[in-house]
Amino acid sequence: MAENTSPNAPATATPAGNPINLAVIGGGPGGYAAAFLANDLGMKVTLIDLEKNPGGVCLYRGCIPSKALLHVAAVINEAQHSSTWGVEFAAPKIDVNKLRSFKEGVVNKLTGGLGMISKQRKMTYIQGRASFVDSKTLRVEKLGGGEETLSFDRILIATGSRPATIPALSIKSPRVMDSTGALNLEEVPKSLLVVGGGYIGLEMGTVYSALGSRVSVVEMLDGLLPGADRDLVLPLHKRLEKQFESIMLKTSVESLKEEDGGIRVTSRETSARRSKFTTGFSSRWDAGRTRRSPDWKKPRSS
């Protein structure tokens, strides 16, 4: 490969001529892609993540498991609609444990492949939690036990995101899930309220509806998928209206209360009219995701 002499080309060596020692905190699509590129450019790369293999939220708790479950939902919906073509199937029997294993198998196959690529590139991969001691020094608590302090020429932060929460509505109940909990697929509730009409909530609503839950969606704005092209959202909205129990726009959730039969949800419409949903909901958040910040720690006194 020809040497890149462009003035904008990234520096890959120290002034002394040694390869730059780079740490990448976070093994998601941003982190592992940057680590692989840096490795290709000749840097000495250490990739640090809590998981066994690279993959991040996207592969472990986001895009990939949700698409695996959406594929199953699509198959169920196709089978239901095939009667219009003259082909009828019996009602599906859902084995939640087997379905969860299928989803986890997809995740493990893809993340395992990234782990193999890391080894083939002879990069250093550390499974653990990194925290800053200073701008060039990290303290890494290894998941397998032990701790070490490492110094680097450069450190790249790619710590990804975590589910956003609404403190005023947070209650400790197994019936209340965030996106990660919904993907764990512990059970299929009889009824499910999705708080938020973004793409994460609608994907999970679609999955649980296909599996047999009666799904309702609450969105405080005047349309689903805020920010998306309205001409594209409209046909999706019409289809989901047929699939879901209800879609409540211009409605905000004010409180959650656990009762014997489920979660009682109190909501307010933009017209200030109050309404109470009957009990029996499992509630699932779609408040979006927020950035995950790295830990900053002061050096320990000796």
C-alpha cells in the first residue's frame, strides 16, 4: 500500500518513530471500526469493552436482536395474511425460551465473528471497565478479576449509549421495562403499553403484538416517529392502527402505579382532559437513549 503523504493524513507514529499506542474505550460499531482502521494504519491498538467480544449496544442490545425478533414477527404476520391468497395456517404456538435462544444465537454469531477479526488483527482486547486517571492513563477493572493501570499516546472514547429514563415515572417493578428488558423477552404479557412512539418503541410493539400481546402506544407529540417524513409515517400509522389495540397521540403519561392486576397508568391529553387506563398493562419505556459517559477517577494516594 502506498504511503499516505497528505497533510491531512492521521499521524500513526510518535516523533521517535514508534507506532502510536492507542486505546479505544467501547467496542460498538464506532469503537471497533475505529480500532480496526487504526490497526490497519499501523497503530498499536488496545480495545476495551465490558462484553466478551466487540459489538456494543447495536449488536448486543439494539439493532441486531431487534431485527431478529422483527423477522419472526414478519413471518407470523405473513402467515396470518396468507389466507387471502388461499393458504391457511393454524395459530402459532410461541415457545419463548426457544425464541430467546434463536435471538441470542444470532447475536453470539455476529459478535463472535468480530472477536475472531480482533484476534486475526493481533489487537489487544480487554474485557473490563475503563476509567480515566489522567488524559493518557486508564485504570481498567477486568471482569475476570484484577485491575491494571495502562498508559497510551492517544485515547478514543466510544462508550455508546444507554436507555434514557424518566425519574418522575420510574417505579421498581418487573412489569416496567426499558428497551434492553424488552429484548430479553422474559415473557409475553397479555397487554403492553409502550410509552413513546419512536422507532424503538414501535419495533418492540410490533414484536410483542405478533407474539400475542395487546399493544397500546402513547406519544406526547402529534405523530409517530417524530422527525421522520410524514408521507412515510402515514402508511405505517394506518397499518399499526390495525395491528395495535390503540395509538394515543398528544398524550403524556403522568404516573405509574403497580396494582395486583398490573400497572395503572394515568395520562393527560394536550387538551388537559385526564383519563385512566384500566389495570393489566406491562409498561415499556421508549424514552430513547442517552450517551454513556466514561468514568473519571482521581489517582489514588499511595
